[in-house]
Amino acid sequence: MRKIVGIFSCLLLIFVGLAEVHGQDPQLSQFYAAPQLISPAFAGVQGTSKINFNHRSQWPNLDANYQYSSVSGDISLGALSSGFGFYASSDKQFANLQTTSFGLQYAYHINLNEESNLSLGIEGAYVNRGLNTSGLIFGDQVNSFLSSGTYGSSTDPVLQRIVPNKQYLDLSTGALFSTKNTWVGVSVHHLNAANKSFVNTLKDPANPLPYVSEDFLAPKYSLQIGTKIDFESAYLEENEYSERNHEKSLSPVLHYKHQGNFDQMDVGAYLTLAPMVFGSWYRGIPIQKSGVSSARESMVFLVGYRQDNFSIGYSYDMTTSNLGVSTGGAHEISIAYLFDWDMSFKKPFIKWKRTTACPKF
């Protein structure tokens, strides 16, 4: 047991020291509606099995509209103190760049005492990035347009090095400490800092191009903190659907991310008055004055419905940065179904017993 904990601890500490590189991951405002995208440590942590669908449409009023969709799920194996997870995601940026990912996860759950648990997770993903070069304009084409009024064909040597598809392996890890009403988690994505560039630097051996930091996927470090304040104690005492359907609680949360020279923080709260859930949080770094991160990016508002095994949520990001509300903000929908059983090689269907206080949206 100590050996397993030691391995995960070393992974988290060693990769914090990786050289800074650039890039930014896709994000969801309803991050707890797809917890496995936050950290592989969430796989099977509830002692149940579930499946989630999420879709985000960002800045619909701009040509740079961004679309992201994901399907994720997990299976709990209580007899082995383990959970397995999977996800498939696709994000489309502009009209010519699309990324598709398929990931598998494993998490080991340690019962520290009757009310607290430590979960350690690892993840491996296959990523494919596709680029349509027909919509790209190179520097020599701009010069041609300024002189003749037409773009013409590019003779830029970089064009000859571009590959339309890029595949790579992506590795991540995470840890989660949880009690019946509080949780603290950390995760590190892109441990191997894979080369994501579409430019084949070695395609011309006589004139190879040097690698630069932008060619590599920046590791992303994430911190998740939250607690749940129950207005009625029956839910945590009984831990049954009949009580869950009557939950009344307030859950303050904080989610911080750092990737390359980009920082982002979400801070807010969920109000659960079952079967309805309402949420609001602020996104930005208030004390940050410069850099690529926005001191005031958006305000997020959520309304959700949760009953028995099913939940559905809608959120809207109101842009408060210099981009303004004319962008159309961002719209996000989540749908989830929770299976009231635990898979095990010894007992195929075990009533769920473990729970965490994390929100469902």
C-alpha cells in the first residue's frame, strides 16, 4: 500500500518541475458534470457506475466559434477498492482544426477511516489532431494580395512540412482526498508533454527546423477544493435515493488551473433544493494585472434538474472580458445517468456505500 501511494506522490512532485511550455486545454463550466475530465482520481469514487454527456458552444456570434463534446463514464469495483473510467471527446476550433481524444483511466481508493478516503488515479489517452490547410493564409500570400489584390498560391517552405494529422499519447495523474462533506483534489495532465505540432521539423533532412516550446503540449496543473453545507442531515446519514431526492444544501467550490503562462480560477457555489440545482461562479484571476489570463473572464450561471438516477443541467457563460457580451457567451448542457450498483468480480451487483460531496454539475 505504501509503495502505491509513494509512486503516485513521486509522479505528482516530479512533473511539477517540468519546463514551462505553452498551450491551453478545452474547458467546461460544468466541470463536476464530467469529473473524470478534471482528474482520473474521480473514476469510481462514488461507489457507483455512471455515464455523462457534455456539450459546449462558445462564442456562437463569432466566426471563431468553438464546439466541444464529450462522453465519459466509469465503473466501480468495490471489492477491489478500484474504479475504471473512459472518455471520448471532440473539440472543433474555427473551421479547420479538430481534436479527438480517447482515454482510459484507473483509480485506487483507500479508506483512511469511516469518513475519509484517498483516491489515486492514472490516465492514458490517444489523441488525434486534424488540420485543414485549405483555409490557411501564409505571409507570402498576404504580400501577394497587397501587391496584386489576389492571394495566389503559397510557396512558404513551412507549408511543405505540414502534416494534416498528428497523433500522440497523453498521460495524466491525479489524487483526491474526500470526506462526507469536503474534498481536496490535485491533478496533472499531459505529463509527457507530447509534441503536438503539425510541422514536421525533420521532413527536409538537409534543412531541419529547430523545435520550439510551442511544439509541445504544456502540462496542466489543477486544484479542486469544495465543501457541502447540508441544511438537512438525512441525506448524509441515510445515503439513499429517497433521501438524495430531498437534498437541501449549499456547496462553495474553487477550481484553479495553471497551464504554461495561463492561469484560471473558478470560484462560486451550488445551491441544491432537490430536485432543482442552481449555481453561480466567477471565472478569472482578480489580482492578475497582465499576461494571457483574464482578470475578469466571465460569470457563469447554472440551472439543473436531478431526480433519482437522472440529471440534466444548462449553464450560460456571460462574457465580462474585453470581448464583451456580443460574442454570445457560451452555452453548455450536461446529461448524466447514475447506475445504482457497483461492479465486482466477486459480487456483480453491490448496493452503493461510498459517496463524496462533489456537486453533479
